[in-house]
Amino acid sequence: MPAQKIRKQYISLFLLLSALMGVVSIFVLYENYSLYRNAQKEELVREAYISNSLLEAVLGDAAKILDVAQPKFEAEINADALTDESAYRILNASHAAFSALQSNGVFQLSVYIDEHGMARATSNGLEKPPLDLSNRLYFKTLKENPKLTYAIGNLVLAKTTGLLTFHIAKPLLDKTGKFRGIITQQVAADELAAHLANSL
């Protein structure tokens, strides 16, 4: 009788210890999962911050190319002296000045588009025949809202290079404030993605 009682106590104690071990194991697994999840969240936040900073830097540099070219274009427009050839020279000089500082290939062509949406010149030369870009988001946005400082287009296959790009664009206005076209800088999506991946 005492042996049977001892055996029942051992079994009860074993079951109690097993239940406690199970609870402790679940708690430890949950804590480890929480730590892992928090570490992953922190890493994602860090990567998002770095990506955002790099993207801001790229857009800032692209905007500088346009900022350098814009007053030269508007001076030519106001003097009634803007030609496709002078547009090419302005774009080429502005683009070359900044491309010398960039080794990652993110910046592709700078493009001059007249008030009708026809791309007439790029930083690489004249567009013959001119390309119709009047349906591009950045062009329509600035034509409808010429007081905007910049517009950023959606991701498209560029007609000039065939590369997957997005564009940052700036309006060109004459001295009366009339819309006279835009200049735009192509940013190569694949090169930007590679640049981000290398940085991360």
C-alpha cells in the first residue's frame, strides 16, 4: 500500500514538473521570438532610414543639376535665343559638372522638353526627330501647375534610353511667368537599387 502511494506521488510530481517545464519552455520560446522580432524591426527601421537618406541625397543632387541649368535656359528664353543646340550645350555642361562627382551611374540623361511636350535636346545631343513626352506625369503636372518648383514622375521605360527610370523635372518660365517647357533629369532605377543594396 505505501509503495502504491509513493508511486502515485512520484507520478503526480512528474506530471507537475512536466507541466512546469512546458510552461517555462513556452515562456522562453516567446521571449526569444520577441527579441528576434524586435531585432528584425530595428534592422528594418535602420534600413528604411538609410534608404530614405540615400534617396533624398540622390534627388537633391538631381535637383542641383536642374537648378544650375534653369536660369541659363530662362535667360535664353527671355532673349528669344533658345535653340535646340543651345539647349543641348546648357544641359551637357550642367550634367557634366555633376556627373564628374557621381561614379554610381544613377544619373542618366538631362532632357529639355518644350511647352508642347516634345523632347528636343538631351545632355548627349539633339533629339531628331523630337520625341513626344506630353503624356508623361511630370510634364502634365508642371504644365498644369507651373508655379511648382519640381515634379517627380512615376517609374517608366525612358523613351530616350530604354532604361527603367523616374524623372525629377523643373518648369521653365519666361519673364511674364508663362510656361515654356521643362527640363528633367533621369534617375536610373536599377542603378539606384544597386546603390542602395551596396550601402545596406
